[in-house]
Amino acid sequence: VTDCNYKALNNLAVRYEDKADELRQAGEEAAAIIEYERALVHFKEALACDVDHTRHYNIGNVHRKLQRFDEALAAYHEALKLRPDYARTHNNIGSIYFKKHKNYPMALKHFQLAAATDDGSGDGPYNWGVALFTVAGNERDKGNEAGGLELYRQARSRFYDARKAGHRGAPGMIERINKLLPAEANARRPPLTPPPLP
């Protein structure tokens, strides 16, 4: 490749990136006024110009808003191929598995990964705690009292992490768990040892 060809290719790449950014912005504007189908078109056009994890992430968000959860999962998984440590993508995947598919092991896995790469919002540990809290209640309903109580303890640890990051919902969840575990409410916080991924 000659110097002249290199400059021409570089200029072309910059123009495609600029066009992708314009299309992304148009997609965000359409999504903001709840024109999701138009937003989806813009985000897909942006992806055609410039492959980036945020392009797939935005497409996943629009599919989720349109309640096309399988398409959202597919887009989020494409985003993770390009950036496997993006906490928001793991949170969104975990939310779909948790709320829509009731696949708690997969939800827990992605919330744990989100917590490990949390962006400082506390959403990763908080969502992981909510999932553990729900599974704990399910275990107690099945008669597994000891397993349920252990999961409540793990959930409380996640909520402590979320509270430390400033998540507003964490103190209320800690209080709810302390009512379920009154003898342990004032006990020292257990060490942070996350359970293994499913």
C-alpha cells in the first residue's frame, strides 16, 4: 500500500466513523421520542458503517423496548464478543433472563459478571442481590430453609457492595433481609466470596 493509498483509506475510514456517529445520534434521538422502529433502522445503519460494541448494545436496547427479547439477547451477545467486560450489557442480559425467561442461573451468572466489571453505579451488585433474594425466597418456598437463608446472606453482601457504590435501593433491601435474619442483623459482614458461576 502506497502512502497515497494509505491516506485515502484512512480518510474513507474517518468518513465512515463520522457517518456512524451521525446515525447513532439519529437513533438515540428517535429512541428518546419513542420511535423505536426508526431508531432500530439508524442503529443498524450505524453498525454497517462501523462495527463497535455500542452499536450492538443500542440495537439490543431497542429490541428490549420493543419486547423482542430473543433479538435483544442476540444483539447483546454480539456486543459481548467485542467487549466482554461491559457491565451494562451483562446487566441487560441478566435482566432479560431474570424477568422474562425466569432463567435464574443465567441471570445470576450475568449479574455476577456485571458486578465484577461494575461501572461505579452499583447496578451490577444490586441486580445480583435482587436475583439472589428472589432465588432465596423460592428455595424457602420449596422447604429448603437452610439454602434460602444462605442465599439471603449472599444477597445481603451484594447489597452492601451496591450501597458502598451509592445505589439508592440497596439500604432498603438490606433492611428487608435483616428482618428475615434478625439474629444476624448486627453481625459483622461476611467476607466477599462470590459463589462460582453456574
